[in-house]
Amino acid sequence: MAKTERLILFEFRVKKKRKDKGRSEKEMKGSGVI
């Protein structure tokens, strides 16, 4: 279960990174996403 949750979280992060590429890297760091 924990493994699956981790995978989902990882995929979500990767998708978000691709979506926002460099545009909101600072914002993400500021909000603690990375």
C-alpha cells in the first residue's frame, strides 16, 4: 500500500514538473512541493 501511494505521488510530481517546467520552480520550492 505504502509503495503504491509513493508511486502515485511520484507520478503526480513528475507530471506537475513537466506541466510547469521551469516557470514555477521557485513557487514550488516556496510552497514545499519539491
